[in-house]
Amino acid sequence: MLRFILRRLLQMVLAFFGTTLIVYALMFAGQGDPIQALAGERPVTAAQRAYLTEKYHLDATGVGGFFYRYFDYLKNLLQGDLGQSLTGRQIGDILAAAWPVTVKLALIAMAVTIVIGVTAGVIAGIRRGSIFDNATLVLTLLVLGIPTIVLAPLAQYLLGVKWQLFPPTAGANPDLYALLLPGIVLGSLSLATALRLTRTSVAENLRADYVRTARSKGLVKRRIVGVHVLRNSLIPVITFLGVEMGNLMSGAIITEGVFNIPGIGFNLFRGIRTEDGPLVVGIVSVLVVVYLVSNLVVDVLYAVLDPRIRYE
Amino acid sequence: MSDFETVAATENQAARRGPSGEPGAPNQVGVPRKPRSLAGDAWRDLRRKPIFWISLFLVVLVAAMAVVPALFTANDPRDCVLSRQHAGPSGGAIFGYDFQGCDTYSRAVYGARASLLVGALSALFTGLIAVVVGMLAGYFGRWVDAVLSRVIDIVLGIPLLLAAIVLLKRVSASSDNVRLFAVIFVLAALGWTTAARVIRSSVITAKEQDYVAAARMLGAGNGRIMWRHILPNALAPAIVVLTIALGSFISAEATLSFLGIGLKSPTISWGIDIDAGRVHMRESATPLVVPSTFLALTVLAFIMLGDAIRDAFDPKLR
Amino acid sequence: MSHSAVKPTPASPTPEGGHLLEVRDLHVEFRTGEGVARVINGVSYHLDAGETLAVLGESGSGKSVTAQAIMGILDTPPANVRSGQILYRGRDLLGQSEEQRRQVRGKEIAMIFQDALSALNPVFPVGWQIGETLRHREGMSRGDARARTVELMDLVRIPAAASRLGDYPHQFSGGMRQRVMIAMALALNPKVLIADEPTTALDVTVQAQIMDLLADLRRDLDMAMILITHDLGVVAGVADRIAVMYAGRIVEHADVHSLYRAPAHPYTKGLLESIPRLDVRGQALSTIRGLPPNLMRIPSGCPFHPRCPYVQQVCVDVVPHDLVLGDGRTSACHFAQEVCDDSAR
């Protein structure tokens, strides 16, 4: 178990260097004027230029210079120093303020996914071929097929503006109620995927040989399904939910942008819109780390849940 | 009797649509030649499904819009007059006008072109990468497979939206065509993994078949075996995956354009129009609803089409 | 027709309540998308306390389905028990409620399966799986269940049982896994043990160990056993009587010695002749020609007739009854006596 975690940890460190190197190289390498590239089409003031040159060691040149600057960027990233955005605010401060909101939103989405998605998936898996099963299959296909950029604005318009069931936008300090609709929108995709995954997994496990054994032991049906089948079929589901938690935290760009929720995704959304290069690089770097760590956690979780992996 | 004629007709049509001989071109549309009865069963199953016909109809309709938009609307989508801002339906503008005073319906029709172009080309390139990687990994196995499978794992681990943001940021100031191809490049570069895995596993299965061993004994080289004997079998499941992928590529293009890092005005894209419509939804919702509906139906059509074909071919979990 | 030179009498029905377990005229079919497969077509056999009955047949002959019908663990649908009786201690299990049948499972009749790796739940330790039966059927405490689990694992000769309670099925060898299955089946002291191809998935040396273990346990615990197998070699040392199944019917039923000495059904004869014998030199091994029947289109008359060397017109037209040949032997063949005489020669 420990060896497994260590091995995965090593892989993660390698992936971390690889990904950050790619991010960094793409952002800075081979640009005629890296500062202008950062700022996009915005004019750059002399003060900003001086700050960025110093910050990213843009005066060092060549391949050596590139790696020098890359490790400098890494060092800063690991120390939590993400530098300043073009608006002059510390990116670290922006993120610190945004995290709680994003986590809250992701938790709502996750709750929706688990309560509705997994439960309905279990029922659909047990009653495969029933009306309920077929209805959920069609509904989830619809949800999976409708892009978030359609779902979020339409939900905002219909439920927020037209019927006024929910606040259409969240504002600076959103309460739980204001986050509910965006949370559901954000979670809908995970919900549909989780539902289908659970259904397939439960249906497959119900046909497994060990179910026949459990029946021949004379166990009650509730126990066979609730303990034997569920324990097995939830392994892939929980793994998926783990990956999805990482996605939800980094993938809320559209939802947070549309509903004006001041989380990480919203700041990234705004950074892209305002061509704020340093802000985008900073946030993307942090999100990549979040993503890698959540993948690691998921792998460890998988090993904990499935004894066959644990002892390999 | 008539069943087989219909199948054959569909195959011929499909073959004519794609560039001939191009691997990865959609010239088989999920009807593999080898297991005749399986294909026959699948077709019989498909024919009964309304979802299959509805999605096929939508796909053809959108394709027609992309090729000849003038068939569907007489209005120029770029003919925008601010005085018509949010004006109601008039003339050919059946859904009225948007914030800029452009014909909402006409813009939605013309938006199909960018979406389909990006979707189809991304799927094509995805297919090419997937065929090469999947074929090499599946056919040669051993260390080739080990290396390529790790590469697939790594690419699969890259969050698409974040990577796209970083990559596309570099071309934000470039011309429309460069941006278009940058979007296609990004989607293909990150989206080929699923198809490659599917091809890899069908290649591994096909490799073990007797007719492949027979071909080898008759002295066929690796290249010939891969091209003539294995590829045709591996293609059918891959095309199903690519059909679904095409839908998600269209969705991804719209999302990137919505964010402002994909296509940009004056290119007409549903993503751009949805974003514009969203900002002014309180004044008028139609400029939001119309492109949203077009986008959602298109994406759904491709996903449902792929799903229906896959269900027909894989009756395991029915 | 001249086949009635000898006059075998039709089998008389077994007297009521005489047997521990009795299957009477069982019919089971499977409804699938392609049609109805008639898997069991009038199977009858019985088991007395303390004896071992071997049920022999190819895959698809319906031997496992009969066992699953006895256990009440057939998946319905697609399976459908159309008619028949399964009497346990004189009571018809098929007429009982699911709850009553559940009480019988494990406690009265227990079953072990062919592939222990898939039959055991992969995510629970074996100790937990054996103990689960004790805790949930007997209401034992965790501690008591644990102690009894160790006893059971000792009983099936798993070395260092106490230290292996926490291990998972995949950590055991094939033979040890099958022992775990057996321990699990014995947990509630069943009166009948159904072993469904218990050694098929194992190495030959391990097969012998498991068969010896089963024979010893049956004797020591005074159980009755139904041993389902396709392997005539496995049966010889263990079984008292043999029922041979073909196409969902019992085609021959005899005590072991009579059957080995002189099979009275062409199918059994074919099976025996296809086993290599150590005591006969240079013999040509024969095989049964043709393929097992498609259960959706069972041949008319005697279902074995397309493959039978004794086939006559009557075999195509008339379904043979069980004919009694003496010593309680029966054979469902129009020419049972001829076949028997042939074999004895």
C-alpha cells in the first residue's frame, strides 16, 4: 500500500514538472515580446513592463535563460507566490478570497450528484429495462448532450429572470440559496455521468457469480444488494466522483462566469476576458496542481476500496 | 432482401460523402463488413429506433445549413443595423433581431458552418491520430504499447479547458483562419485518446483472428496486414466513438468561443452569439435562446446518433 | 417392432415421503430474445440421507440448472420453472414462499460452485464472508462467528486458518479458495450439500485433494451430497449412484458399479468409451459423433437419436420412457436391454 502511494506520488511529481513546463513554455517561449503576449492586445505601461521583466527574469535569454526563468516560476509557485495580476492585486490574495466560494459550489454540485445521480443509478441498475430505467437513460443523454454554455444561461434566464425562483446572479458574498441553482447546473453533467456509471456497474454486478453465492447462503435480498453488490459497484463510481471533484473545482469557469459567482473559475473567466495574462497563468498553474493532487487522491482511494489493486 | 438493399444504399451514400480512401473518413458509418449478420441485426435494430432517425435527420439538416446556408435564409447575417436592435420578427428574420440589430435566425443558420467545420475537421484529425497510435500500440504490443499507453494516460490527464486556454492564448491576436485551425488543433491534440484506446483494443482482438494469421502465412507484410486486414475491423467501433466526439468537439468549440478564446467576430459562431445574447437576456431572450437551441440540438444529434449505433452494435447491456 | 424382446416394466413412482430430497418431473425453460430454450424436460431424481448422488452430463445438459432450481437461485426471468415438484423432507419447495425457501438455503441445502474466484466476493476478506452466514443466519456475535469461522477453516484443512481470516479471495490459491467455499457452505451444518463441478477449475492433483476432502466431510458430518460433474473419472470413487443427464432429461440412472460395468444407455456407453483406460492397451478411443442438441429445437422422439449408433425409426418417433432393468436401474432408451447386454459383453 505504502509502495503504491509512493510510486503514484513520484508519478505525480513528474507529471507536475511536465505540465507546468508545458504551461510555462507555451505562455512564454518563442514569443517576440513575451510581455505583450501576456497582456494580449492591451497597451502595457512602462511600470508594468519593468515589473514583469523583473518578475519573470525576462532579461535572461537563451535555453539556459528559459530554464532559469522556469525554475524561478516553479519556486514562486511552490512558495505560493503567484505574483501580481495586471490590475496590481496579489494573485494569491485573489485566489484566497475565491477558494471558499468555489469549494462551496463544488460541494453543492457533488451533493446533487450523489443524492440524485447515484441513488437513481442504483435503482435503474436494479430495475434494468423498466420504465424508470429507460426514462433516466433518455434524460441523462439529454443532459450529457446539452453544453454548459447552453444550460447555464438558459437556466439563469428561465429560473432566475423569467420565473424568479432563484436569484439570477450570486454577487459578492453569495449565500447557500444563491449558489443552489449554479450548483445544480454545475452538477448536472456529473449527475448524468454518475447515474449512467452507477447503473451499468450495479447491473453488471447483479449478474456476478458472487451474488449467486450470497443467495445460496440464504441472505436476504436487501443485504445482497445493499452490501455485496453495492460495495462492488460503487468502486468505479466513487473513483469517478473523486476525479469529478477535481473537475468541479477547476471546471466551474462557465458556471461561475455566467452566474457571477466570485470563485476561481470566475476570476479565470475575467482574466481571459480582460487579457490578464499573469492572472490566467497563475490560476491555471494552481488548478493544474489541484487537478494532479485530486487524481492522486482518487488513485489512493481506489486502492483502498479495491483489495485486488492494493496488494499488487 | 430489401433490407440488404437499404443497407447497401446507406453504405454507398456514406462512401460518396467522405473523401475516398482517406482513413478515418466516415465512409463506413458503423456498418462493418465482416460480421454480416451482426451488421444486419444492428441495422434492423437501428431502423426501428425513432431516436436514430430524428438524430440522423438533424445531422443532415445541419450539414445542409453549413454547406448552403442561403437555402435556409435570404438575409445576410452580417447586415446589422443598430436601429433594429431587439426588433421583433419581420421579413425573413423570423426570430427578430439581436442587440446589434442582426437577424438572429440568419446568424444561427450561418453559425452552423464554423461549428461543423471545427467538429468535422477535429474528428478527422482525431481519427488520424487515433488510428496511427491505436494501430501501432495494438499491433506491435510490448514496449510500443507500453510507451503509447502511458502517453494516452498523460494526455487523458490534461484538463481540456485549461489546456485550451493556455494554448489558444498564444494565437489570440492572429487572423481568423489561424484561430480556426488553432481551435481544431487543440481539440484534436487533446481529444484523440478515447478513440485510440478503442482502436487499440479492437486491433488486439483482430490481430488474433485466423484470417490475419492466414494472411501472414501467405507472406503479407506488417503494413499490408495492418492496412488491409486489421484496419477495416477496427474502424467501425472507432467511427461510433468519433461520431460522439464530433458532437463534443462542436460543444467545445462553442464553449471556447463563448469564453472569448476560440473563434472571434466577424466569424459567426453559436458560442459567440450565446455569449452576446446572455448579456442582454433581460431585454430580449430570443438572441440567447435561438443559437442555444441550434447548438444543443446539433450536439445532441451527434451524441444520440453515436449512442444509437453503439447500442445496436453492442447488445450486451440492453 | 421387435425391440420388446425383453419386457422392461415402466418405472414405478417412488413412495411418498421416503427420500430426503426428491425432484419430480421438473420442467424449466429459459425465455430469451431468440425463443424459448427448454433446458429441463421432466427430470426426476432422489437423494437419501447419507448418500452421494452424482449427476453427470455435458455442459448444457441441465445438471446445474436442476441444482439451482433446488436451491431456488435461478434468475427468473429468464428462467421459468414450468412444472414439477422439489420435495425436501416431503415438503414441496416450489410451493413455498421466497422467505421459506431462503430459510432452507444454506441451513438445509447448501451449494458450492465451480469457480471459487468469481463465486467469492472479491472485496471482502474470506473470514468476513464465512462469518457473514453465521452472523446473519444464526445471529452469532462477531467474536463467536470468528471462532466458528476458524473452526470451519480448520475443518476444510486450510493451514494457519486464524492468520488468513483477513485475506482476500485473490490471495488464495485455487484449491484453497475452493476450501473456503466449502467452509462457507458448511457453516450452518446443512443436511444436503450440492457440489456443482467443484474441481473443474483446479489442477489435477488439487482435484483429488478436494474430492477426498468432500468425501471425508460428507461422511464425518453425515450429509447427503449431490455431485454435479461432467467428469466420469471424478465420480467413480465418491458416488453411490449416478444419474446421467442429456438434453434436460435423466437418460440413465444406476448405482456406480452397475453403470461402469455395463451402461444401459448409448449415451453413457459413449461417454465411458471416450475415457482412456489404463488397463487396456492399444485401444482406439471412440467419441460420440455430432453435437449436443440445440435446446430451442430439441430433436423429436429420443433427443439423443441423431447421435446414437443404435438409432431406429422408433427413436425418431417415440419419446422413450424410463425402463427398469433390475437393481433399481433405469434407462430412457428403447433398446436399453440390448445396449446393456452389448456393454456387458
